[in-house]
Amino acid sequence: MASENQQEKPDLAKGIASADLTEGQMLVGTLDGEDVLVARSGGKLFALGAKCTHLGAPLAKGIMVHGELRCPWHHARFSLETGEAVSAPALDPVGCFRAEESDGRIVVGKGRETISRPAPEKTLARRVVIVGGGAAGHACAEMLARSAFPGSVTMISNDSDAPYDRTFCSKQYLAGKVSRENAALADKPLYAAGEGEGKGEGGIALRLKTNVEAIDPAAKEITLSGGERIGYDALVLATGAEPQRPDIPGFERPNVYVLRTLADADALIEAAEKASRVAVIGASYIGLEVAASMIGRKLQVDVISPDEVPVGKTLGIEGGKFVQGLHEKKGVTFHLGRKVKGFDGRTLTLDDGSKLEADFVVAGTGVAPRAELAEAAGLKVASKEKGGGVVVNGRLETSAEGIYAAGDIARYPDPHGGGHIRVEHWVHAERQGQHVARLLMGATGDFRLPPFFWSAHYGTSLRYVGHAGKQAEPRLEGSVEDGEFAIRFFDEGKESALATCKKDKLALEVEAEWEQV
């Protein structure tokens, strides 16, 4: 397969030899100075934009499967036929070009006719209300809008900002690499311009800084904090999860922060501008991303965690030590196997009596599903001991007719591992929101996509597919020391999850395989 990084890419307007593109291969060339990917799959030729519309990954380094082109970085999926972004995190399509083959040559040109999506002939609802403006809520609304959903869509969000990519809060935006505007998930026309109530060109009425106080499943109405009642045919609960503030003396102080929203990130950025040292409580992915962002802002960073290694629950001991080493090389100091006993506003006291100076503290100590609204309405909710969340079936339907739950709050049947699971991954939440949207437009079938997330640490990226139980056995393939490895996790002898570093195609191939189980 031709490499995208070759010095001289072929001019596709002049054409390439048919023999240079065999079945299952991809090749990147140029067309009027633009990179274009040419592929042969299923006996057909395709010519598409060469970069993922999510964050610009080179699609030629991905795979083609099930009629889709899949991104190597964040596993977005594009239809080979239409270029449509059929699965998050990409939402915008890639360009499509005309590819013709004759006399042993393939020539690409502009002007390919766009294959339009027909409006749904049958929908399950005319009035859709979405509670929550995060990953699942926005993905559901966006899918309805792009599919010309003929009914009304109303989104209720208690956030002060229109839907944005929350992963930027701990990564790009917090690190100062992108502006606040870059975090937006949609152009303003999709929603109403400005704040408050209104309807954008995408047909979505957006209500910001608004709380839903109650759900009446029998009347199919919700009640807002001001007393207004809104009827629905379908209600999508996508309220996400709430960061937990540890019950530690001194953690009620104003210089102790949690991170969920852009406003939280704004507060952290302001605090960092006046500080020289920060303490991060918890060695979770969010905690480590905050640590990396603060290192990028030239602060001294201490990470305190009771765990043996960072992120050991998902990477095992060897993988966790690898991640720890990446951070230590950048200057992060870890205090593992330790708990915080108190904070006086300037000094943290640990359980071994040692003390750490900190201008401010960030608590990355886990989240809890925001399921109180559902529970108050009588919907089936899992106990805290079982991980919490709103219990749904394979179609993401709750115990009340016409009400769905998607994202961090949904406890759903795991088609690969069995049992019910609740997953707190951004991409997974988006894909569940998209699944609900398709159901509302008449699609059938259960949600079967395996969980997936990525995590970047100073230029080193990890991919994680599947869901491993607490007692899963990790098995390492490759070299952690060289930074190129795969860790397979087994629950009772069955492979349940895969973590990879510099093995992007393997992660894509395993994900595609597990979708068919």
C-alpha cells in the first residue's frame, strides 16, 4: 500500500496505473493541491477526502470494513459510498470525488454527485425532547437534524454553553493549545444563535442554563425549574455524570476544583495563571490529562492517589507504569499508595504525615451518574453498589414507554461480555445518542458497538476497545519499554478488552470483529 507520507504523491487528475491499486488497498494522491484517498473495496473504486473531519487523522492509516473507512486515531467511520460520518466522533462528512477506470488507468476528478439522504418515511415520534447537552445529547440531536427529521427537537441543558467537546476541557483547551471556540461541537445554525430559547437552522430548539425538575411519564411531560411544562413523544435522557468532590477536610475551599464543564476549565486556567504549584487528587485519565495540561502551563505538578499505579484498572500494572513514566519524564511527581487527610488552603496533609504545598487542588476522583431525575420519575435505576445508572434494554429504552437513556447514565446489556455495564467514554456516549436518533427515525436493532476511548499523554496515544471487569487478567504483547504494545484482558478466559500503543490497526480490527459477535 502506498504511504501517505511519500515525498511525491501522484497527481490523481493525471491518473495512476490500475495495478497500483489492488483490492483492499488505499492510496493517497493529490487533486488540485488537495489530498485525496483512492480505495478499491468490494470490486468498486472510491475517492474520498484523505483526512478525518474530527481531528485530521490520515485515513489511509485506518482500515476499510463493512463498507466503511475507519479512522486510525479515534475510530470515526465514514461511508465509502457517500462520505457520510456514520459513527462518532466525526460528525462532518469527508469529500467525495469521481473516480473512473479505463485502459488500465484510474483517474480522479471533482464533481461527483452527492448521494442525498432521503427523509425518514416513518418515525416513532413527532416531538423529541433531549435532556442534556453533552456527548449523547448533541450526537442524537445532530443525527436527527442531518437526517431531516420531520418533527420538533428540543434540547434542555443546564450548561451555560451550547454543546461542546468535553474532552477539550482536560486536554486541548485546558493546555492552552486551542481557543474556547474550537471546543464547539456545531456551527451555531444547528442550534439557536445566542443564549436562551430559540431554534437554529438545524431545527433544534436549545434551552441553556435550564434545569428539568420532574418527569411525568404518564402525561409524557417534563417540568422545568420555572414551572413550564413541555410535552414529548420521545424523551432522551443524556444527563451524563457529575464529578465527585471527596469528603476531606478543607476540600470545600474555593481553591479546590473539579472538572466537567468549559466553565470549570475557565476557572482552572485562571487559577493556573496565578499559581506555581498544583496538586491533582486521583491518577485517573482525567487526573493525568489535567496534570499534563498543567505541565504545559509550566506548573509544578503533584499527583496523589491510593492506587499502586496510575490507570491500572484499565491498563494493568505494566501499562500503568508505562503511563507513569511518560508523566515523570515531563516532571510530574507521583505520591502513590497515599491518601489526602486534609487541606488548609496552602498545604495538603497525606495519610503518612507528609505535607505538600499547593496553590490549588484539582479533584479527579471519579464521577457519579446523574440519575436522580430518572429515579424520581419511577424509572428503574441500578443501585450504587452495582455502579448506578438508568437501566435500559438493548434498544436503550428505559422502563418507561417513550423514554430512552444514553451515555454515562445508561446501564445497558453488554452484547460482547454479557451482563449489564455502564460506560463513561465520550465516543461511546456519542454513538449511543446516534443509535437512539436512528431508532426514532424507524431503525431497528439493539446497540451493539463495543466501548472505545483514547487517551493522549505528551504525544503518546493509547487506544482502548471493550470493557474489562475488575478481575480481568492482562496479557502483554510487545514491548512496554519500546512503547509499542498491546494488552489483552481476559474475563474467565474470554477476551473482553484490548489496550494498544502504536498498534492502531489492531485496535480497529478487533473493534470490527467484536461488532459481529
